[in-house]
Amino acid sequence: IARRQRQMCIRDSINGFCELVFRDRKGNKIYPNVFVEKWEADLLEVTRSRLTYEYEVKVSRCDFHKDSKKQDKNGDSKFDNILAGGRTNYFYYIVPDGLVKPEEVPEFAGLIYAINGTRRADGYTEPIIYFHVAKAAQKVSSTKADNKFIDKLNLSAYYRFHKLRRINYLKESKNG
């Protein structure tokens, strides 16, 4: 029986990449859906040496192309802000395998392919997303994350956790 491969969504890529960081990059911290100054990042990784990697997840070509047109209220583009160095040390796109070619991403940006796969675990097969770096990102800033920045990220994660906890509690209350 042929199985149709499941369409990859943004949530799948974010969860899969968080698992990769937890499993393979001990000591690094990964923050999903956080605000970096005035911009929202799908994923932000802070290494033990306090370098930051921003990951923007795209699942369609249309969404990928819209990204280059984003501007803040001052008219500065997202890319201008990244290149100014105040936002992150490295910037990557994470896309389904083959959705975008390496030459299509901005010169400074890296590209990571998310690939649906499976792995054997405890006698059964489970779905997993593998990640392959198709193009390495250029370093756009040498500024390392300071304690104030990391405290903001931790506070953001703390509030997000409790918001999700409250939402789950309210769902359980309605169903129980």
C-alpha cells in the first residue's frame, strides 16, 4: 500500500529542529516564536559561546518571496536589519527539501532543507524530520548575546509556557 507523504507544515519544522538542538547540541538553547527587538523569529538558537542563529521557516515559495518585502514601521527592510548586525549573528531559512535553491536566498543567508523521514525506535518506526545544510550562512555580526538579551528570551519563553499551560487547562476544564 502506497502511503502519501504528509505535507510538512511550519509547526513540524519548528518542533523537529527544536528536537535536533535538544538532542545534538547540548548546552545550546532554542527559542521558538520569539521577538528579537521588533521582529518575530520562528526559531532563535543561542550557543554556549553566546552566538545567535535565527531560523526562518517557510513552507511555500510564495511565503519565501514575501519575506524579502517585509518592512518595519520606519520602512527598514528585514534584510537591512539583519545586515545591520543588531539582530543575530547568523540567519538561515529552513524549507522543505528542494523548495528553494541555494542561489535564491540572499547572499548572507543560509539554507537548510527539512526532509521527512522515519527512524527505528524500540522496535517500531516513527516519523522524523532530518535537516541538511544546503548553504552555510555568512556571519553578519560579531556581537554576542549579553545577559540582558538572554534574560528577555527566557522571560518570553516563560510567559509563552504559562500561556500555553493556561490554554490547555481551559480546554481540559471544558472537556472534563
